[in-house]
Amino acid sequence: MEFYDLNIQLEDLEELDEVIEMAKRLGYSGIGLIEKYANLDRFNKIREKAKKTGDLRIIPGIEVGAEGVRELKRAISKAKKHSNFIIVSGGEYKINRAASEDSRVSIISHPEYKRSDSGVDHVIAKFASDNGVAIEINFHEILETFRKIRSFVLSHMRLNVELAQKYGARVVINSGARGKWDMRDPRELAAIGQILGMNLEDSMNSVSEIPKSIVR
Amino acid sequence: MAKDRPKTLPPTMRENKRYLAFELISEEKLEFGDIVNAFWHSLLNLVGETGTSQANIWFVKDMWEESNQRGLIKCDNNYVEYVRAALALIDRIGDKRVIIYTLGVSGTMKAAKRKFFGERTLEDFETESSNT
């Protein structure tokens, strides 16, 4: 089985080789290295690196964030010129909604980020399903929170999983790593999926078949 | 004279247990006690006191290998995924960054020793020698 972690956002590009080594050790077949659109020079460096990494596939992607819907659409159009793999930084309801309606978007990242609700409703789940946009479970969100806040984050993610399953939207589980120490074994990420209400098959698909189909 | 402890339960009344072999990646080699404390803290945070009581956790101290930082945890079979998640949620022990991942799950300690700790029994040697 091939495993993919499609959301690694390095704080320090010097760590790139170590991240690649760690990904190989943890059994990944491919990793998505994501850069913000503003950091196109870093994105180009990753793209250069991606050409010469042997058996580990590196997928350079662009993260798009915006304050409003029009700005988001414009940013997606610009990002699309550089990469087919576009992640939208979720959190705002209208951004989550606009991303779910746009088939150019691959993943809505952390839709529940800094919210008091899950950030996804039945409308977004339905659009995401129709447009092939995946909803992300970001492990870094769980790792970085504690106690009460973590319980809220888990609860919101559980609701997102439930909605995605009901409306047939795809769910991907990513580490959201900022460096090599935030990376986790794919089977451990699948375990997070299971405690959020997925069955074994779905949770394993969320770290293997679904991300693989996104970056095919 | 009766022993001062309960008799071993019949097989159907015993807990259904699993053994999880794990490996730790860290900046420096760590001691068994530190990992145990970090794990209990992580599991209690994740599933609370009731969940932890149902998980029936037991660290097998004899199986801790300091050289390659591998160990074995016994838990209830319904809590395997929670134990995995609790291991994944440990990112720091003391001031050292860590990643803990499971090597696999086994139903008996004997199988766990053979699969994940490279232990070989006399039977293994006999089957190997008969094959060659």
C-alpha cells in the first residue's frame, strides 16, 4: 500500500533533506510540500528538489489563503499557473464554501481552524463531493492544542467526517507538519481517523488511496 | 492451604488483549520511565480516566530495548487505535522532540517477541534447518 502525506509546510527549507529521510523511514511513498503563493521562490526550490529524489515522490503544492471570495478566486487562478495541486487554507466559512465550489481546489485545509463550529455544513459537504474537493483532517491542529480546546477540535473534526461520509466527500488525513518532528507514521494518522469515527478501511484510504488519487 | 490471591479467570472471562510494539525516534536516547510517564499523560488527556481504565494498559518493562528504543505495550483490543493515537500525540519528552510509531500489533507476547524483537525459539531453528 502506498502512503501519502499531502500537507507538509516547512518553516525552514534547510530541513528539507531531513524531512525526506524521515518520510522514507516512516514508509511514505510521497509527500506534498506546500508553500504559500507569496513564497514562489521557495516553491520553485522545492520543485527543483522534487525532480531528483529517487524513490520518494515529492509533490510541490501551493496554499492559497484569502480574506474574501473574489480574492480567493483570483489567487487560485494565479496559483493554478504554477501548480495543479492547490490547497485552500480554510477557517472562514465563506472561504470554505467558495473552495468547495471550485473544482480547481484539491483540498480544503483545516476548515475548523480557529472556529467555534466545524466550519463545514451539509452544503459545503455536498459541493465538495460534487467538485472532487477533499476535506482535510489536519493532525497538527490536534497536536498543537490541549485539553478543552483539543476536545473542541476533535469534536469539530468528527462532525466534518460525518458530513463528508454522508454526502460522499473525500477526507484526507495529513500531518500538517512544520518540520520533521511533526511528521507521523501513516498508520498513526489512520488511527486518528478511526477515533474520529471512520472505519479501518476509510481511515486507511484517507492516507493512501485518496491522496494518491488527488495528486495523480 | 488457599493462596492469598484470586484464581486465574477462565479464558472466556479474561480480557481480550493486544500487544503493541513501538519504536521511538528522538534527538537523544531516552529512558523507559520517561516514555511511560509521557504515554500515561497523553492517554489520560486523550481518553480520560474512564477510557484509560478500560484500556487496561500495561508496559512490558522486560521488553524495553534501550539500544534501538523499542518497547511493548499491552492493552485491551478495543483500545488499540486510542493507544496508537496517544503515542502519535506525544511530540516532546522533557525538552527532547520525539516521534513514536507502532511497529505492529500482536495477540500474544510470544508472537510479538518473534515479529518485532527478532526473538527466535528452538522451533524456529528446527524449521530453518529442515528447510536448508
